[in-house]
Amino acid sequence: MSGRTHARACPERTCVGCRERAAKSDLLRIVAVEGACAPDPRGTLPGRGAYVHPASVCLDQAVRRRAFSRAFKVKEALDTAALRDYVEQAAT
């Protein structure tokens, strides 16, 4: 035996809001669609993705730091209304 384990490593991503690393399954993938941030809970939408904890605290930090514009490499600010609605709906 080589000493290797057969358990698969869980992929990790960094939350753009709080900058903490977490399991990919614990974070919500966000994509830019026509100048707005859209939630991608299944992770199947095309394009560059950014990850955030599905909590309003992390979302607020990401918006305040302009993290979505930086993550998607765009100059203008992105609309986060649909994303905020999704996160608030998921919390209830």
C-alpha cells in the first residue's frame, strides 16, 4: 500500500464577501448575466463564477467592497437585487 487514501477531497472556494475558505457545496455560485448578478445554485450557468455564503452579511460585505465587479472583471457596478431576493428567500 502506498498510504494514499481513497477519500475524495472536497473542493474549496473563497467567499468574496468574508474572504473565508469553505466547501464549494456550502457556498452559492454567482454569475454575471446582462449587467446583473444572478444566483446559480446548481452551478450550471455558463461563464465566470464567484462564490458567496448564502447569508445577507456576506452579501452586504461583497457589495460594499465591490467584490462582484472585481471578480467578474467588469468596470461598472452590477445589480444585486435579484441576488439579494434569492438570499433572503433562502434564509426563511
